[in-house]
Amino acid sequence: MSFPHLDAAGHAHMVDVTLKQPTVRTATARGFVRCSAEVIAALRDGTMPKGDVLAVARIAGIQAAKSTPALLPLAHVIGVHRASVDLEIVDEGVRIEATVGTADRTGVEMEALTAVSVTALAVVDMIKGVDRAVVIENVRITAKSGGRSGDWVRPGEDAAGASDTDATRTTDGASA
């Protein structure tokens, strides 16, 4: 098995993508922030002490997608041409989904994962005063398209944002 991020001596290096042709690529990642019933009620009522949690978290995630190379030393600087972050309040917490797109020489999986991770961190930052036991769970790539390896969808994921491993959807359909 060869690892493209290692040179012949086993040292980490940035993979050379200079000769690769730009192609359209997308990646979607999801995660979950598990929190108390008190926080869920406040999120639904818009009464969190720090303000609009979902709006702040959404902007943080979009900004994070664009900042990935500053955080991950071997990530390439690429054009992030699309970054969307969706949050949904469910009975057990907040579902997060981020989709990132580019027309570049390398994929955007790390950008999508970074968007979800920072979105989750922003949610935690906004609610930790009310729920110190909040937990970030199950951050993962759920789909990617484009590039040499083509399209891929994680088994067990559905297009509506639910998975076998996230909390169940609310019956009242509340979402953000």
C-alpha cells in the first residue's frame, strides 16, 4: 500500500497536483451535536442567551471551509466555489450537514469535514453556558463526487440528511 503524502524516505509532504486537470468536485459531510432538552427548547423558542446559535454556527462553518489549508498543513489551497451549511434541530440535538464544491485539481472532503467540525464547535460555544454536557458526535464524509476516484456515498446515509447513526427526526418537523 502506498501513501501519497509520504516521500520515499517516509517523510510527510504535500502531494504534487500541478499536472492534474481541474474537474468539478463536491463533498458532503455530516455531524451531530447532542444536547439537553433545555437547550433544544431554547433553540426552538429562540431564547438562547448568546443569540441566534444556528446563524452564528452556519457562518462559522462556511468560513471554516474556506480556511481549511490554514488548519491542515498538507491541505492544498483550492478555490472553494460553494459552501453550504444546514442545521436541523431534532429532539436530541442539532444535525449538521455541509456541502462544499470546487472546480479544481483536488477534492474538498477536508473542507466539508472542517465546515461540519467548526459548525459543531460554534454550536457548543453558543450553548455551553446552558449545557456543559454537550457532545459532538459522528463527524464523517457522507458523499463525494468528481476526481479520479469518481462518486461515492457512505452506506446507510439517505439524501434527506438522516443516517443509521444520528438521532431520530422530530415528529413536529422542526428544523433550521
